[in-house]
Amino acid sequence: MTCTAVHEMVRYGQSHDGSSAQKLITNAAFTYLKEVNDIFYDQRENFDMFLDLMKDFTAQSIFLPKGYEITVIDDEEQKRIEFEEALSFVTKVKKRFQNEEDHVYKSFFDILKMYKKEHKSINRVYHEIAALFHHHPDLFHEFTRFLPRGFKITEIDFQTVEMLINPLNSLMI
């Protein structure tokens, strides 16, 4: 923005009369547009893009593509969505292991029950699920989406996890 446009806007900020204030801001806008046009006089495409951007800004849709909008979700709606996503994930786990590896689903469910009853820390749950889904990284990755905000996801050392989960088995090796 050039000095002329800035001075016009400063004068607008100091004005207390509504109609003259509107004239000042309109004049400042036109001054600014003229100066941008002068800069891009040989680049009409760029100036047209700038005008489109300014129109979008005025319409308050500057950062969204046409046809999109930002909606605010209330707490109840957010909880419902989170519940549906969690239910969908549990169903996916159950289907994945429903045949020969049914014990994996049961272990997964038991780990979550123990966490809910506060018999396991979230850190322990994280490591046990990592071990359980060791050969199913897609499930483990999806599981991490449900961890509490602020939980630090770390690299998994599966030998250490195995020792934490089954300390007696690890000593026999």
C-alpha cells in the first residue's frame, strides 16, 4: 500500500462523521486500486486475479473455494460424530479379526475396557495396541486418531513393548 492510500485510511480513522468516513474509505480503496492497476498495467491477468481476490474478501469467502462454507459444530454434534467414528473403527477391527484371529479383537476390547476402568494408563494402552496391531499398521495409525489431545506419539520399539506387556515371557527368551 502506498503512502497516499495509507494517509487516506489514517484520515478515515480520525474522522467521526459517518458519511465523510465512508467517502474517505471509498477514496482510499479507489486510490489503492488505481495504484495496483498502475503497477500491473502490462499484466492484466494479475490485476484481474487481484480484483477477484478483493471481491472474495469483500464477500468474506476469501479462503474457501466457491461452493464451500465453514460450519460451526456444537458440542453435542461433535460428540455424536466422534462416537460414530469410534464405533466405525471398532467395527473395522472386529471385521478384520473375526475369523482366525478373533483373540486380537477380544484383546483390543479388553485393553479399552481396562483403560475405561482406569486400570491402565493411556501410555500403556498406546503400547499394547501398538503390539497388538504390529502387523496391521493401518489400524494402529487410525487408532492414534482417538488418543487424547496432547498425547505424545513416540516411535514404537516392539521389543520393549513386548517386555512391558509380557515380562515373564521376555525373561524366558
